[in-house]
Amino acid sequence: MQRINEDIKTGNFKQIYLLYGEERYLKNQYTTRLRKALCQEGDEMNTHFYQGKDFSVGEVIDLAETLPFLAERRVMFFKESSVRIQDDFLDGDYSEEKQRQLAEYLASPNDTTFFVFTESEVDKRSKLYKAVQSKGYAAEFTVQDENSLKRWIAGILGREGKKIS
């Protein structure tokens, strides 16, 4: 998480971000922060969202190879996409060959295309996960313990000029 905060602050982004784990609130918060930092407000031509497994890997790669239109970058968001960064890639109608294609593409993507994957679970042994590790950043969001939540709440209240015990 520190790395993502630093990337947003400096504006030097990795091409691929993988946000995974059980803590849905933090994953959504960081996905939103990355979207605001990577995408121009109101830019629908260069921002793409995929949820579930209803997409074609070939179309994704073709779109990723397309230069952004009147923008600095094209950003593709995948949420619970059954790409799942696991070896059971896109159950049934997609082959291991397509997983290999996407992993190869992510190892050397178009310089103007950025990817953000938000997943519940990952297989750290898969080709896709290794491609993310080499070209991007993977952050695990685990359920926060009570002390972390207390510090987080105190920080929010502190910014508002309030104190709590």
C-alpha cells in the first residue's frame, strides 16, 4: 500500500497493479485512488472496465495496443475477472494458450497502457502473477486487526480536528 501511495504522490506509475485479498474496502479505496490518479476526469474513451469473465483476451490485447485518444494513457480495470491470476484461467471456454498470451503480453505491454486488477484470490505460482511481479506491483489487502482500525479511525478524525479515546 505504501508503494501505491508513493506512486500516486510522485506520478511515477507501474504499468500493472494487482490488488488482492480479503479486505474489500481497502481494495476498492485504492482502486478508486489509482483511477483518479491514472485517468483524466470524464475520460471514457481511454478508461475500460471488465468484470467477470465475459471478455475476449484477444480484444483486450488489441485495445491495449491501441494508442490513447487525446490522453497520456489508456487504463484497463479488471475486477473479479476470472483472469483471477490463477491457473484455472477463464473456466471452460478459454484455453491455457490464452492465459499464456495474456501473460506474455503483460510481460511487455504497450508503454501507454496501464492495467489494474482487483481480485479476491490469486495463485502466486501462475504465469500471470509472475508477469505482474516483473512489470508491476502486487499488493495484498488482508483483514485489518483491531489496532490498525483504531489508528485508521483516529487518523481520519485527526484530519477533521477531532479526537477519540
